[in-house]
Amino acid sequence: MDWRVRRIGQALFTVWGVITISFVLVRTMPGNPMSAMVVRYEEQGISPAQARHLVELRLNINPQEPIPIAYLNYMASTLQGDLGQSLYYDRPVAEILATALPWTLFVLSWAMFISFFVGIALGALMAYWEGGRLDVGLTGYATVMGSIPFYVLAILLLVVFGYRYGVFPTGGRQPTGIEPGFNWPYIRGVIHHAALPVISLLVVSGAASLSMRGNSIRVLGEDYLRVARLRGLPDSTIAVQYVARNAILPMYTGLMISIGSMFGGSIILEEVFAYRGVGYYMMSAVDQRDYPLMMGAFTIITIAVVIALLFADLTYSKIDPRAGGEGREGF
């Protein structure tokens, strides 16, 4: 079987597992949400039959149905994009998350790609001047800042630049009083609101520069570089086509894997800055015991991570032919 088919199959299996876990948690965990929601509705004076009907509408699970039938109906509804109705916001979960997901991707993509490309440049410089002041200084900075949780820095930045000096907004994701659209005042306001969350992730992301430094130093000692110098190739050609290209390759998969950690970190980050992305709504769902929204956000985050890793796996062989073809069959 072709390795690409196996990878796609593994991704689909993971998505199926996540949806199944969501069903099991809703149906069977202690103090299960279904019973809690029925009791909540009954406390509001709603009859037990009507309460069960409302729970069915909210969770896409009929409490009266046998578990296998309820599971099949839940799976069918979820695959059709029906994630239920939010208890707190009284809106479809799919609608809430569809509105929030682009904002989360906007912040995470800027932070991820800026840190990645800046890390590549700094790592290459650190390797070129190994042992020099630049190398020692940047290595120390990356080590120290990489050990600081990003949410600690986020709170400090919010207090200093948000509340104390008022340089950046203290919450929200877009400017008020400006018509949303493709116009500079609105775009500038969106960037202004996203600046602190992005900076919080950038300042503490030193792993890329350290990885690039290590990869570059390893590549600099390879025999084929000595052969390239003996052939009289220019330093620029050696640096770009030999050193940089081979040093970047191991970092590509790491870039995609970092999407998972960033999505997980967005829950706290968006709560700190009141930035209404997927993480913000997931935290809100936990606080309000909004089970449909909680499970929907969990499912969306997991699917996004699975897609990113699958994309990395399927495209890695395009930038490194050694990783493709028959060599993948043994994996």
C-alpha cells in the first residue's frame, strides 16, 4: 500500500477517534453533561420530556435512544458540520467557530512564520560566527526566553503596553466604529489588536534559531561542502544551495508540529487578551459548562492539527526527495 494512502487513512482514523471521544465524554463521564442539562432545564420549569428534547437539539444526542443508534446519529450530524447549539450563546456551534477560526489562524500564522524565518536567519548567523559574541548572546537569549511561559510574558505586555501606556488595545480583535472591509483604517486596527498576542509568541520563540544553528553547524562539517569548495564554487552558492537548504529541511516538520502547541497555547493567550478566537470560546465554554461548544472547539482544534501534520507529511518529500518514494514504505 502506498504510504500516502496510509497517512491519509491515519489522519481520518484520528478524526474519527476525536469525534468518538467527544461522544463518549458527553454520554458517559461522571456527572455527564446530558443529565446536568436535563436537570438545569427542569429547574427552569420545563417538563422532563421537553427538557430531553432540548438536550437532543443542543447536543445532537437523544438521551432516550440506545447508545449505538445515538452514536451513529451523532457521527452523521458532526460529519455534516452540525456541532449542536451553544447553551451560553444560543447560536449554532459551527457558526460560532467558523467566525472565530480565521482570527485564531491570523494570529498563529503570523507568529509562527515570523518566528520561523527570523529563527532561520539568526540561526545561520549564529552558526557562521560560532563562538563569537553574537552566537553567545543569541544562544543565551533563546535559552532564557524559551524557558519563560508565553502567557507570563503576555500578561506583562498587557499590563505595561496596554493598561499603563495605552500603546495597544487591552482586548478585542478588531476596531470599533470602523466599517469592516478591505480598507486601511480597518486593516490597521486589526493588526493593532493582534500585535500584542503575536509579540507574546515571538519573543519567547527561540527554538527555531537554536535548531537552525545546530543544523547549520552539522552541515558545515559535511564532506560534500569540502568537495564544493575544492570545485571552486562561490561562497554564496555553497551557503544557499548546500548549507541553508539542507539545514532547513529538518525544521520543516517541526514548523508543522508547532501548530499543535500553538493551538493549545491559543486557549490561554486569547483569554488573556480577550481575543475572540477558537481558544477564547473554548475557555468560555469551560467556564459556562457549555458542553456543545466545548466539544466543538476541541474537535476543530484537533482536526486543524491533524491537517497540518498530514500536509507536512505529504509535502516533505517535495522539498527533500530523499524522504519520498520507496524509502517511506518501511515507515
